[in-house]
Amino acid sequence: MSTATRPRALITGGAGFLGSHLCERFLAEGYEVICMDNLITGDLQNIEHLFADPYFHFEKRDVTEYIHVVGELDAILHFASPASPIDYLEFPIQTLKVGSLGTHKALGLAHAKQARFLLASTSECYGDPLVHPQSEDYWGNVNPVGPRGVYDEAKRFAEAMTMAYHRFHGVATRIVRIFNTYGPRMRLNDGRALPAFMSQAIEGRPMTVFGDGSQTRSFCYVDDLVEGIYRLLHSDEVLPTNIGNPNEMTILDFARKVMELTGSESEITFKELPEDDPKVRRPDIAKARRLLGWEPKVSLDEGLKRTLAFFEGRLAQGESLR
């Protein structure tokens, strides 16, 4: 740890959905936090409540171009990247650049500062999996030239770069493979299943299910994810670790769950399944349980209630659902 009174952490993508929750957690744990974000998908509204904290600092910066932090750093958490399909299809080049150049810059800083480095990777590394559930030793089934490849391959490259810096430079690296996560501060027009279903249900619009809705996902509440990430950073595990909720359900059942929670009378409509959309997704979290003593605690019902309250609060402030 640094010799200063507080350890210092840099969180790239810190104004995003996950990054903002990490900024909160590290401040609560006694860290000084430097948040970097270029705001193409992040939002200052996610972190504005932190600006009054003297140990929180925000820098608007594109991490693919340059990263510099004055003074010592104890940890770098690299979360900068578009993360929803609607975003990485709109910003394909930026997605590839932040996974490659951005990861390189962040790792270079970790090497220079002798800081611990944690990469936000993804269950998308498993692609449309042929193994179920997905454990960390599965190499995946990814289409590198499909529309989702810009995100999937950026993260797979980032993992390879992270391991190279560990093996060649001795950087203390950690890799978290994040499965579907939800909670407050998701954008209402994010395009992912939960914001889409909730916004449609609240407005009474038809709820859009892609394919026949039989594809599965496993939804983890953001507080549980952040706990797993915090434990992984402070562990000794170098190889990728799944963090997610193993309670799997179909997208159609998930839509019905949201409909029930909101009391909506929306109809469910079906649209064509996007190319390379995974048919199943469920993490094997045996490693996280064994090494980190971690497993999710927040039930789907409780997590959805908290998320709905957030969305309703944003709507009350006049934010548009679309």
C-alpha cells in the first residue's frame, strides 16, 4: 500500500453503471478514488453525489490516448468500455480501441506505479457457449467477425494482454469475467433486457422479446457483483474468475417477472433474434466460492424492486424512457 494516509485507486469507466458503484465502494473502504471517463456511455449523473467527497476526483479522459496519474497508485480497475450491444454496435471502433489500446495504457500505468490491476472482462468471452454452465477453463465459442465480435474479441485480447503483463513484467493482475448484472444507474435506454423491459412495462408499451424467449440469462444484482470484484482484487488469484449469479432463467420468464413486479398489462411481442445472440448463459461460480468465499446474496425479487425504485425516481425527475 502507499505511504499516504489512504490507498489510492484509479477506476477507468468510473462514470458508468458498474464503475460508479465501484467508486462508491472504494471510497467507503477508505480509498482515495480517481475516476476517469470520456463520457461516451458514462454519465456524470452517476457520480455527481460523490463530487463533495474530498477523496474523489474526476478526470474526463479517453484512456486509449493517454493515462497519467500524479503520485502513487495502489490499484487500477479497468472498466472503460461500451458494454451493452446497443452501445458497442454504435461505437465499434472505440470498443475495440478501449479493449486493446486502453488496456495497454492502463497496464503500462500499473507497471510504472507497481499497482495492482484488475481487468473487467465478460462472460461474452464464452460467446454462444457449447458448454453449460460456463467455467473459467472453457475457451468459448466466439464469432470474431460477427457484429458482437467487436466487444467479445476486445475483451479476449484484453485478457491476453493482461496475462502478458503479469508473466513478462510481473504486474499483479486480476481478471473478472462479469455475467449479466443489473441495478440502479443502468440507462433506461440501455438496450439490455432489464432496462428495456422495465421502461416498456412502466409505459404500457409492448415488451419486446427476441427470438422465442427460450434463451437463458443469469442476473446478478450490482451490489453482489461489486462485493465479488472487491474480494477478487484483494485476492492472490491471477487467472480469470467468474462473478455472476448462477440462478438461470429464460428471457420470456424474466419479462413476465418484470411485468408482475410493475403491475403492467403490456403485451409481449417477439422479434427476430440478433446474430450470434447466446442461447444459454450461466456462470459456474465454484472458483469464486472456493477462493473468495463469495456468492450472490440479493434475491431477484429484491434486486428488481430496488432497480424499479431507481427507474421510477429518474422518471419523476422528467427523464425520458427512450
